[in-house]
Amino acid sequence: MPNTDDITGWVVTPEDDGFHEPGRHPWQTETFWVSFFVPERKMSGWFYNQFLPNQGETGTYNGGAFVWNDEDEAPYHEVVEGAPLPAERDLRDIVTPGGNHIQMLEPLQKYRVTRHDPGRFEAEMLFEGIMEPNPHPLGVAPFWKGRHFDQAMHATGELVLNGERLEIDSLAVRDRTWSPRPPPGAPRPPPKPGAPKRKPIPKFSLGYVLGTASDQDAFLAYSMMYEGTERDEVVTGYLIRDGIWAHLVSGERRCIVDPDREWIWHIE
């Protein structure tokens, strides 16, 4: 059964594995992001891919791969920005300018991601959904008018990181977006004739926290903290408890921060 209700307003379909009609907005954006973990090493990694189809002659790309651990310096962080995209492209099987090869093996369910940076980051991983994609509700921050979904995944495979071979077998998340996403400081398009005066957009910070224990026990929460407030308010996300799925509709996130490094120590 699709993860949708009267809060959601839409359903993810297999067509959403591919690129969408970009329209004319200059900052129309598509993303494909998947993560993995090596818990015993306190290590996490991302394959991040952002496509801007209306930038440049045939579109541009930002992204690559990152790995973090509990050290001050990340063991791997390689990204490209503003790289040109080929005019002919298919998100269901694409080698990105950032070096990630994405392949859809089963619609909305199974994906292979590979990357070959010899001597530094060589990986072949399989990502399999353990839940249906969770569509972001319409009219809710932070994707007010856009389309976005999150999905808990089982990540397996192998990573050779700086010469060390690591087996990957973890629960993680992927997320997917297609909507206008202007960068910070980008000018807003002029209002339509006769439209009411726009209110200024308040400055805010975004929280994105998640945990996946199994297909029976998982959560993901978006939180917003606006300038001038002290409350980090949970605005949406999902909760799976005893195998039953539901949207998060309210809540609060509280963080305890290391006063010296300004790292988050603890999240409630």
C-alpha cells in the first residue's frame, strides 16, 4: 500500500525514477541522494547528486561522494560544481560528471551505485527499499510547493577507502527531489501583475534527523528553527512503529552541542 494519506496529497510513481519535465524555472532541481553507514567505525557516507537542467546550455551538475567519521578531517570528500550535463540523459542509468554511476534495477525499490576513484574510493553498492517511498506533504516546509520523498533502504556492498577494504551492510535512507530550489541569495522572480505584496522570507535553519532499526521500527523528521525563535519545531517526516507507518505532524527537536567544537553531542 502506498505511503499516502489525506495529509500527503500525492503518490510516488515509477515514472519518478526518471528526470521530470524541467519547465522554465532557472533553479529547477533534481536530486538523487543515498547514504550508507559503517557503525563499528562510526562512519557514514553519501552519494549526492544534484542536477540543474535549466542552468547552462544543457544543464549543470553538482555532487560527488563524501565519507565522515568521528575525526576532525573527513577521510573522503570529492565534489564537482557547475559541471555540464549531456543533453541526452536518463536518471535510471547515468554516469554523473561527479563520478557516480546510478542504475535503477527495480522501480522505486532497487538501485546500484558505483564509483571508481582508484586508490581513494572504489565502491559498488546495492540499495534496496525496506519501505515504500514516503512523499513529502504538499504545502509543508521545507518543500512547500515541490516534490520530495524519503525512503529507508538496506545498503550492501563493498568500499575500498584509501586502500582499506570495508564491507557495507547497513540500514540507511535515500531521498529524491524535483522542484525549484534557488540557492541562498538568489533573487526572487518578480511578482505577477496585481499579486499581493510579498512578505519577506525569514531566515531559518533546517534539521534532518533519522533512524532505521528495521522495516518495523524507523523514523525520519524534518525540523525548522526560524530566526528569533528558540524552538526547533518538527514539521513533517514519518514514523514506523511495529510495522505501522504514519506521517509526523508535530514535535520538537532539542540538541546538546559541544561548546568547544560546536558539534552536536546529543539529539532528542
